[in-house]
Amino acid sequence: MKRNLLLFLFAGALWTSCKKQDILSEQTPTKSAVKKPNSSGDGLWDVLGYGYNVLGEYANPNASTFKVLDIDRLQADYPDRVETDLSKTQTANLNVGTDAISYLKTVAPNISVGSDNALFKATIKASFKDTSAFSSQYVYSSYNLIIQQKRLKINATTDLLKNYLNATFLTDVQNQSPAYIVSHYGTHVLIDAILGAKLSIMYQSATTSSDRQTASSAGLDVGVGKIFSINTGINSTTSQSSKNYSQTIHYATHGGDPSRALIGDIALGSSTPPTVNISNWQSSSTVANSELIDIGTTGLLELSELVPDATKQAALHDYIVQYLAANKASLLPAPVYGYYNPSQNKHILSADPNLTAIIPGYSNKVLGFNAYNVQYGGTVPVYQFSNPNTSDHFYATNPDSVSPTSWVGYQKDGITFYAYTTQVPGTVPEYIYYNATTHDHIFSTISNYNAGAGWVSHGIGFYVFPLATN
């Protein structure tokens, strides 16, 4: 009896000692890569009732985990509680973002999972595996052709579903920690799964356009039209994406005949891109070769809601909230470059790595510091001001820096990047230096920068991220 009590106390401790430092980093669920017969992909219930990690790819079997609900038993007892819809539809959807975070928030805007964080971040990571994929310099947009062959959904209360938990899941809930549950089962369970075939086309681009939303959608429209001969309905003009660079299209099919599957990456630029014909794959879609391609609006239920024990339910919910917050998608700052015009003896800052092709005379591009291309995390706009008479440029967070009583002859050109007005962790001061003789400004993260005679420090302008050091 004493031994059983000790085991009970130990198991209880696993569920009540969920501290912030115990939160797991994002992980791939520890399921087998190849599912066993009668598991998801069985042609019957597929991923319905399976666990799902909302940090994974959106509506992708790779984000599903292990079985949580016993659908066979639920359907046997309540035939009307499990619905199979075999109606077929073909639709297309567009998602456009000004950066990685804003894009992810458009992927499933109608799905509520109890978190304000941008979810499904593996949707980007699966298409663009570079570590800079979440850099603020990039815009993202996507076009998805969805061929629905089947829909499986559950119409039941959580109290009823608690009576139909998979035996292994129930055992794990009773004996394992919240961290274990999330690592093996994910964060939610699928209760409304849409199956069929899907063509996913994702567009990534850096841009110097001030209208990043239009630049993103226009770049996608042009790329999809040229490569796939698909009319997205955006009806853009080439000028709207003319300031885009480092453009890439990633495409992949899901479902359909595997022998006709399509996947690839195409760089967009001055050359004519290759074309891709999707008709063979598109015509191969059947109920038999369907897989998860979309999720119903209320198709995800948090795992904690199915835990019978109230204490363990609360512990798992708290852990999931902390887990999602600790592993949420976040933007990375991007480089800001310093340019010099030797003939005019002038300096300028820009987030555009190709500025020398736009403004003749400037050269000697050097990496200055890192800042954001979009407003993010408490940053404010840093405006460029210029004087046409002296060719001087300076940068300030105050949009009224060139009021009539100060800086006569200067004009506000617009936003160059986004930085902080106070120091936050990871940032350093960006100091202002001015030479009244040459009428020139230099900005540097060096507090005692020595640019030669005549240069005077004007203090701190704003706070930025320093360049990475080896």
C-alpha cells in the first residue's frame, strides 16, 4: 500500500511541478515515420481523432501524432456522432503577409486554439529551410489549390469524448508528465479533418517597396502565372513587384498519385522561369489516395479538455499555454547597410543591399547593424531626412525632426527601418556623429568613433542589434 502511495505522489508531482524552466523547446513528435496498419492513412478514419501539434505545418499529416480518440468505438455507440462527407469540391485560397508573422496569421484565421501567437510556423520552415526564413526582410504569400474528396468530423461534447479515449493515451495521461504528453501527442486533437489533394505554392521575397502587402501579392501573382499558368485573380501589374528581389517559389503537392507528385524550388529573376504542368497530378486525385489537406473551423480541440482528472487537466492546459508561448514564431532583424559617396564625401544608411544600382555614386557597402524592416516588438519607425542642397542624410525616430525651426532645408523622405527608442535586451546604442564643415552625418554603434577632424558626437539616436561576431 505504501509503495502504491509513493507512486501516486510521484505521478502527481509530474503534473503539478510544471515550471516555466521545464517547458520543452519545439520538437518533432516521436512517432514512427511509417504508420502501422489501421492508423492514420487507413482510408477509414485517417487522422480523425489523432493528436496534432499546432506549431507544425498547417493541415499536414506530418504534424499529426498518435491516436487520442477511439473513433471505432465512438462510431459504434453513436453512429450519428461521426460524420463522413464524400462531397467533392475544388477551391483555391490566397494568403498574403507583409512578413512571416503576418503571413502565418492568415493561414488559419478562423481556427481558434486559445492562443494569440502566430501558429503553424513549420508551414514556412518546411518550404524555406534557411535559418533566415523568419528575417523581417522577407514577405510571404501563398496559393493553394484544394481538391476535397472527403471530410470526417465529430459532433460530440468533450464530456462524451472523455469516455472514448484511446487506451494508450489514457494510460499516458494518468502516468506521464505534461511535457511527455505534448512531446508525444502534440497540443490538440483533430475532430474535423478535410481530405483530398492539395497543390501548395509559397512565395518568398525581399523587397524595398513601402507597400509590402501589394508587393507580396503581386510577386506571387506574377510567379504563379508564369510557372503554372494559373490565374490567381489578384490582377497585379509588374510594377507592383518591381522592387522585389531574392524571390523564390516553393511548390509541393499533397495527396493524389504519389508517382505524379510535384515538388521543387524556382528562383525568380531576370531569366524566364521553367513551367510546371499540374494536370497529370490534378487528375489523379481520388478518395483512395487522399490525405489531410485542410482543417475545419472548429477542427482542433486542445488535448487538456479531454483529460478526465481536473488537476491534471489544469496542469496540461497551463503547460500547453507556456509551450506555445516559449516556442512561438518570432521575427529576426535584418541587415542595414552603410554606403559612402566619395565624390560628395557623404554617407547614407539603407536596408537595400542593391542601393548602388539605384543611386549612382554610392559605393563601399558595409554592414552597419541589424534592425527590423517592419514594425515589430515595440520598435518605432526610423525616418530618413535629407537636404538636397548639401546631400546630407540623417535618421531619427521623431517624424517632426525637420520642423521649420530646426534643420532648415531638410525634408522627410520616409521610413528606412524600425528600431527602439530605449535599450532592450540584445540591442546596443547607435550613436550620431556630425561634421558641420562637410555637412555630413555618420551613424555608428561605436561610442568613441573616430572619423577624423571636425566630427562631433550628437549622442544616441536609437537602439539596434549589433552584427553577429564569430
